[in-house]
Amino acid sequence: MAKRRNRPEVLPSSGNVFADLGITNPEEKQTKVRLAVAINQIIQGQKLSQTAAARRLKVNQPKVSALSNYQLDGFSVERLMNFVTALDRDVDIVIRRVRSPRKGGRILVTAA
């Protein structure tokens, strides 16, 4: 008789790893991470030290360190959006009708 291999069940992603892991407020977490990625890319692209970035963002250097390490519990989405604008970038918020029959809307952040 042939051996039967136990294969792990593969589940498709919802598109939000935080939702897939059952974490509370997954859309907020994903939004914060996407904003932090954009902020960190801008800081790196402008070759700013953490001290220089802290001056631009009007925070202390440990906050920039936390941001660069994606320790985002101390940051609101609004505060992260203000950091983006402090780094000379625009933040556009688009509100539109839900296109699919899913319940509720979603938050989507895209860096251009």
C-alpha cells in the first residue's frame, strides 16, 4: 500500500495578514504598517539620520527608532499621516461606494 503524506491545508489569504491571523482591528494595523513603510522609505530615500528625521517629524529620536522597527502601538493613523506630510508628501483620502456585496467598507493605503 502506498504511503499517504499529510499535507498541510493551504488557505487563500484575505489580502490582510492581520485579519488572517485573527488580530484585533486588522485594517487599522495594516494601514499603520503601510504608512510606516512609506515613511521609512522616504526617510531612507532622503538619507536622513534618525536625529534629522526626528527634527522633521517633531518627535524625539526614540520615536523614529520605534517607527523604523515597526513598533507602531504608540502611533495613531492620523499621526502617521501627519509624518507623511511633514516629509513633503501629500496624503489623499478617497471615499467611494463598496463595489462588491461584502459587508462594510475597507481602508486601503497605497504609496505612489
